[in-house]
Amino acid sequence: MKKFIKYALICAIVLPFATSCNMLEEEKFGAATVEDMLQNEDNVVSLVGQAYADLRFMHDHWGYWGVNTLTADEGLCPVRVGGDWNDGGYWKNLNTHNWNSYGKAFENIWNCTVSGSVLCNNILETLYGNEENMSPELYNMYVGEMEVLRSYYYFLLFDSFGRIPYMEDYSDRNEKLLDVPTTWAHLVACLERNAPNMAVVSDGNRTDYNGRCTQGLAYALLAKLYLNAESYGCTPETVMAAKRTVDSHNGKAGENPLEEVGINITSTQDFYTAAARCCNEVIASGSYEIEPNYFNNFLIENGKSKENIFTIVEDGSVNNERDAYSCKNKLRIEFLTLHYAFQTRYNLVLDCWNGFIARPQYMDLFDDHDVRGDGYEGLGTNNTKRWAWFVGPVCEKGSTQPMLDKDSLLIITRSVADLSQALRTDGARMFKYELDQEGIYKYMENDFVLIRYADVVMMKKEAVLRGGVDNNPGVEDAAIADLKKRSFAYSSDPVAAFDAAYPDAFTSLDGGLTGGLLAERGRELSWENCRRRDLIRFDQFENVQYVTNTAKTRRWFPIPFAILQKSVRDENGNALWTQNEGY
């Protein structure tokens, strides 16, 4: 069992009670008071650890990961011959961008992120009220951790819906949804305020901070917000006009959240300059490096990766198994994508569902020698090298003869016959997460990767290409060379092979879906929650294979119908929360 599990899963016991009362409400019966408890760091760790619980629903196919993957060009869930994965057309509608506000996953995203952010605010209220009972170092460290974690929850909600119920205090008041520029400004201000004081990861403390919010996460998340500001519809004028909605962060008021932390955006170039600055902070920390083997980041024991900045720490056993809003708090991605026969072939405890695959055109991004693709061997289960996607025959161990699938040879292909009647063997399968072939765990024990250092160095390159001023030029070049080496690790001259295959990977913003930096981000970060926003930022979201609804209002998801039904009304009887444009 991983060390961090006890930190992140205490919520399995405490969380059910968190919404009904303040779990640290003081009652003096001669026992230790809250003030006494918070002087002990172990108790503070136990307190803040609860707030990570709802993150473990975000990688479910009924949650944030599912809708981000299936609405981008990297993912597809066709209806199989026989009706598997029909579900009333739900998955097909995500594939084609014809979803509506009744989609269950949208409701799950809303509920889980709001639940997580509310719990962060509840814990922060306890910390704010006990500052005098904690050392300054302890107080600043854990307040920062909770405010950054809250920002991450809100980031997921914001990235999905734009207009959200952003709050920085623990309150049950009802207000209108904040507009996009105001929410963006609050997120940026909170992260800028806390990032300098966050824990910096080193080899000595890497294990302790596995799965926790650190300075690396704060700056990486800031870089994402700055880099995507224009794609969110923010302008220098609108973000600088944003007003603080509530005096919330430990009693420190400010009229404008950005001015409060010394940020002044006067031009669109400033967004990209700030993105480059934040990336440089991560690079200069020395906390992270590109792993020499791409697959080190996705091993069963990937907590040792020096590249992973933020992960969801997994427990593949049945312990602490929970369901919420149809999501499960267990990682199941490999079971979701692999053909049914993989269960017996690889001795997996959980059955495989033959669901999510790659869109065929997406696989065309990969050169045959790129380890991040499906390779050149074509031997399937008998491949001698490791590839990130599976295509080819599924054979019994020790055999070169494909197994049978309903009287047909079981050979996985890139192609998809029909979105409504796909063959059971259609579609490349995600294969970069290591499988537990010993039958130890029911679910996946691999920590789920949320943000990697590779993403940061590519964001730095993009920010500069978009006109950002770089105060430390070239600091990312060594990491990019390492990315090239490992991507073509099976070639005699990996860097030359990479440059020959992808000559514009780090130099062009104009490659459409298939070239330049957008294509390289697709190859490197497949199924890591990046692709949908990348496509929007590069103005390619509507050009994805199989998409039939090309309205740009689809760049935001709809406010879930079930959520709007609960909206309170103002004195004139009008609902405070209203639907996004186009729905």
C-alpha cells in the first residue's frame, strides 16, 4: 500500500459527515481541543487529506476525464455490433458533439468539483480561525495547499462550464454564476498568491508529496490558465476589470484580485509572457526531469517518477471502494479500453469492457517508430517492444495464433467500420499504463497522471511561439532533447529520427490537427485531460473526425439540467443560475 493512501483516504470515514456539521466544531469535555490538535502536524495532515477524496472521481468515464477524452480527437466510444455501448446514444453524442444538458457526466463533474471545493473551504475556515495556534510555517504551508487544491477543483469546473459558482469562503449563500473573466482572475490571483510559499519537491521529499499540491502544481496550473486565457474568451480589459466578489482569503480584502497580487495584463502578449514565466519557475526549481523511459510515468509503482507533477494516488484493492453520482473512485481506464479477451490473456481480476478507443485519424499522428504510438511490429501480444497503443493479434501466451472472437480472428485494428455498428475488434487501445498481470489488484494501482513536466516544457515553447517574452530563453531545450530521445528510443539515432518524422513539432503553431506543436502535444499527452482544451486553443475543436455539430458554443459544456432545476430564484422569481449560450 502506498504511503499517501492513508493521507488521501481518511475521507472514506469522515467525509460522509462533513456536509452536515463542522467536524472540528469545538466541544470541551476535558479532551484535546481543536487548538491543541492543530499544533501537531500529523493532525493537520489528517485534516487536509480529506479534501483530496473527490479528485478520485475525476478520472472516471462518467466524469471529467470521460467527456474530455471523447469530445476530442484522441478518444472514441462507438456502438459495437450487438448494441454494446449504445446507452441511448449517450457516448455517440459525445463523439459527434451532439450532447445536451441531460448528460450524466456533466452533472457528475459539477457535483464532484463543487463538493471538493466546499470541503476545501470548510477546512480553510478551521485553519483561518486557528492561525494563532499554529506555527507560521505550518499555517502558511497548509493554507496554501488547501487554497491551491480548491483552485484545481474550480479549474476543472471552470474549464468545463466557464460560468461557475466560485466561492472562497465556507458559506451557503446563493449568488449568480460568476462570469468567465471574473472566475479566471480569481483563480489566477489565488494561485499567484500561494505559489511562492508552496512546498518545493526534491528527491528527499518526493514520496511525501506524491499526490499532493506543491509549488510545481501551482505554477503549472497558472501556466495553463495564462496560456488558455484567450481560448476562454478573456481579454486584458475584462480580466483587469474583474472585481473581488467576497472578502474571503483569511480576511485580506482587495477590490481587484489581479492587482492585489501585482498582476497587470495590458495586452494579449502579457498572457503568454506570464505563461512562460510560470513554466520557467517549474523548470528552475530542479524538482522535475524528463524520465528516460516514457512508460516510467505509467508504471504500477509510478509514484517514483520524477516527471509526474500531480497525480491521483490510487488504491487498486477493494478497500475504500466508493461510488458517487455513478462515478467510481477507482481507476479503470485499461479495463475500459481493452477487448473482453484481455482479461484472460493478461490475468486481470476485473473484466474488460471493449469501450473507449482512439479515433482512426488520431493514430495517423504517430510515426511507426514512435514508442508513444502503436509501433511497427504488428505482433500484438507478441510484440518484443513496448508501445503506448495496442494494435494487432491477441494470442494466448506462448502462441502466435490469434484467439477467436465469435468465430473471427481476434486482431485489433486502427480502423472503425461504422460509428453506430463498429466491429468488436475495431479501434486502437490505450496501452501505456502498466497492467497488473499478477492478479493482485481488482482495479488499477497505477497513480493517474494529471500534470507532467513534459506538459510544462511544451507549454513554455508554445507561450514563446505565441509572442510571450521569455526571461530565461532556452532553459527548456535540454528537456525537449530528452523528450525526443525517449520518443524514438528504439532507433539508433533517436533525436535524428524524431526530427525527421516531426520536423515542426516544436517550431510551428500552424500545423492544424496533424502537424506542429498541437500534433506533438497529442502524441505526448494522449488521454491525459489536455487534448480538448488544446484543440479549442488551436481553433481545431470543430474539425475532429466524426463531429457533425460544429457550433462554437460547444466549446463550453452545458450547465447540467438537474443543477439548473435546483437554482434558487431572486425576488422577481428569476432563476439565479442560467444556461450557457447555445443550449
